[in-house]
Amino acid sequence: MKTNIYNCTIIELSKHHSDRKGNISVVENDKTVPFEVKRVYYLYDIPGGEERGAHAHKELSQLIIAASGSFDVVLDDGTIKRTFILNRPYQGLYVVPGMWRELKNFSSGSVCCVLASRPYEKEDYIRDYKEFLQYKKV
């Protein structure tokens, strides 16, 4: 599957609110996101200046949400890099397979929630950038 940076986009999540009771956003399989969610995980207590990610996936799709606080997601398709600033819990970044990703600039107390299309599979990861470029045949 040939993918590029333009296949990745911000998805608006439904936002239901009440002035007295706060907000709720809902994510539903194959409705809100264009895949069935098979795994959910979250990152938190990330020290200032630290980075996460620095890998790509061959088959995995993700929806990355700043559940609290903010952080940057730098996506790279081997040719073009694009930075997305995530800072709204009712928006998620849809990341298609074949994108190198780096998460940076975490604010204090930020929580990154990730919905994934597949369970953890070690063989799906590309952790070396040169190997990633070879995989993309750039």
C-alpha cells in the first residue's frame, strides 16, 4: 500500500457538552475512525524535553489524541515531513501505515491516547530511519 503524508488528517470527534457537567467525546469503531480499534494505550508523565515514537508501522493505523495538554506529532512519509499540533481532546490525528512518527514538545501533565487498528506486533515496527527509507524506497 503506497501511502503519503496527505493520507493523514485531523478527525473531529463528536463533542457533547453541558454547561454544568463538562464535555464528552465519543469514538466508535468503523464510524468515527476508518478502522476497527483493536488496542488502546496512553502515554503520560513524560518529562519535559523528552520525545516518543521514532518509528513507523507497516500495517498499523492509529488515531492519536491529546486527551489532556498538548504535544506535536511529526509525520514523515520519506519525502515530506509535516507537524501536527495536538491540543484539543475532541480532535484526533489519523495516521496511516508507512509513516515515520515522532512525538515531541509534551506540555506538563499531557496525556496522549492512541487507538490502534492492530494488537501489538513486534514485526510491524520499523525502528531504524534508514530501514524506513528503504521500506518506502525513497
